[in-house]
Amino acid sequence: MDSRWIAHLDMDAFYASVELLRYRELRGYPVVVGGRRAHQPVVAEDGHRTYAALGDYAGRGVVTTATYEARALGVHSGMGLMKAAALAPDAVLLPADFDEYRKYSRQFKAAVADIAPVIEDRGIDEIYIDLTEAPGAQDMDADDPYSGVRALARQIKSRVQEATGLTCSMGVTPNKLLSKLCSELDKPDGLTILTHEDIPSRIWPLPARRINGIGPKAAAQLEALGIRTIGELAAADPLRLVDEFGANYGEWLHHAAHGRDQRAIITSSEPKSISRETTFERDLHARRDRQQLGEIFTRLCEQLAADLTRKGYLARTIGVKLRYDDFSIVTRALTLPAYTRDAQTIRQCAGRCLKNAPLERRIRLLGVRAGKLCKADALPASRQEVESAQEERQLTLPLNGNRL
């Protein structure tokens, strides 16, 4: 019997579920989250709220998430809002509020840590948890050999719901690969527990693309080889997989299909960079839309500075990213003489980067990035003094005759 228990916890339709805590009257209705603040609900004097209909949307935004009722109509995250509108015109459209989502993310992770502190953070709405040594995880009884870990998982799910008002789904298996796959099997509010003995009956009938790490291109290539299910992938000749996909990926496909994964839970990792970016509802031009671009640019820099402060980092490299109307991408970066997280300094240095970027084409996306990070409490005193002096400098940064 397996003694290692790794859980993958995935919040259910996280962004949409957070919105439904605010707008409880929308529960049970198809709701799509995405687009800009312009789609905020309108509140009348009597307190009645009027919501934007997805069918009335015009623009290039994408779906951030959708309730399960909207997903049943074919809407999914990453889909263009215009395409989603064709599928679910009567769905309610709400703007994304990432500050609120981050707040609930911190709450659910803190609730889990009170019970099982060995956690790998995988993003705003999912974590891995090592339950192996957690109290009660190895308990069992005659009727249910997994009674201990099952009770523990249910306790975690209950604690998350008490702390946030939200549900989550969990997969609990001997490794991260299987747990990630299993957390999707019984959504929403699901719990799936399995061991290697269950793989032939529970995992092998699933489509091969359900394995995290098999993307659309690899899935299409597998299907061209007559491999559609995980079971068919497990039965495939390993040498043929290596021939088709290369040594590393081919070998990984073979092991993944058999549920083999030795990766450890990583409880801490240092980010290489922190960034903020936004895609515009319409393409903007550096000169004709200078004021609007400047306001957006300043806000991104302020948000980036706040992110650095909240996470306790300083940065020495500031960069910008532009995606043009032809979908080409340009990045520019500047390394500073001292570490900083000051919003004005970030704004000034990012402006210098923009000065070196082509601005003739209309801009579809604008982003600001902070790199070469250092924990604030690990910065040498001499560098702190330099940082303080550098932040006091005022820089004049013309941008091709314009100021963004």
C-alpha cells in the first residue's frame, strides 16, 4: 500500500466564485469574468443592480474564468469574449478584480497551512500539499484503508470553505502528477483518492491530453500515432516514443502514462521576476493616445511597485514589453545602479526603456517587469544607502518627443 500522500488542491472556478460571494443573486446563472472595469454592475437608488450582458460586449478581451453554468455552454478561460458572447449571449459579464482574488488566495492557503503546513504554492488558486506526515494521514480501518487520509482531506476542504465561503476540489495520490490529474475528476467540490493499483481502471481510460504536460501539439502528434487514451500511451513502445518525441520527452511520456513521478514538494522558491501587464480593448498609439497610454503605464508601474513591497523584494532590472497590432512582441530592459521598489523610479526607468522601443505601430499590450530580484532584508547596508539616494534623483525622460 502507498504510504506517500500528495494532495493537489484546486479552487473551484475561483475568480467567478469570489465574484458570486459579492453578487449572490447570480448563483446558478451563467457568469463570465473578463474584460475591463467598464462592465461594473450599475447600482440604482433602490439598491437594485443591473449587470452587463455578455452578448452586448464588443472588444478583444478574453475570458478570465466562467461559472460551471457558463462552461456548460462551451465558454472556457482564455477564449475571446466575442466568441464566448456567440455561445452564451445571455450570460452576465463581470470585470476581473485581482486584488480581491489575491485576498481570498491568501485566506485559503493560510487555512490549509493550519492543518498541513508542507505546501507548494502553484499559483493564485492551486497548491500541492504533502500529507504524508500530517497527523492522521496514515490511519486506516478495516472498511476503508484510506480512512485517515480521506478524513484529513475532508477536514482541509471544510476548513477552506469556513475561511473563504468557497469550495475546492482535491486529488490525493502518491505523487504530484497523479494528484493534479485527479483534482479535475470530480469538480466542483470533489475529492478523489487513488493509488497506483487504481491506475488501470481510473486513469488509463482518460484522454492522453488530460496529463499535465501534454499540450495540444503533443496530443495531436500522439493521435496521429493512434494514441488517444492514457492507457494506449502506457502500452506504447517506449523506444517508439523516444523516436517520435526525443529522448527526454519520450521517456517522460512513458513514465507519466504509468503514473510515475518522483518530484518533491517545493515549499519555497525565489521568483526570477515580477511583472504587470494589460491588453487593451482597442489598439492604442503612442502619440494619438498618449494621455491614455501614460495613465495606464503609470498605473502598471505603481502596481508593480506595490507587488514588490508586498512580497518583500527589490529589483535592479526594469523592463517593458509591447505587443503590437500585428502580434509581434518587443521587450526592452535597463539595469539600475542600485536596487529599488520605488514607484516613481520604476516609472522613470520603464520610460527610458520605452524610449528605445519602436512606437510607430499601434500597441495591443503593454507590460512592465522587475528582474534581478533581491529580498529587502538581504540587501547590504551600503546598497540600501545607494538605493535611497537613487530614489531621490529626478530624471527627465523624453520619449520620442512625447511623455508617456
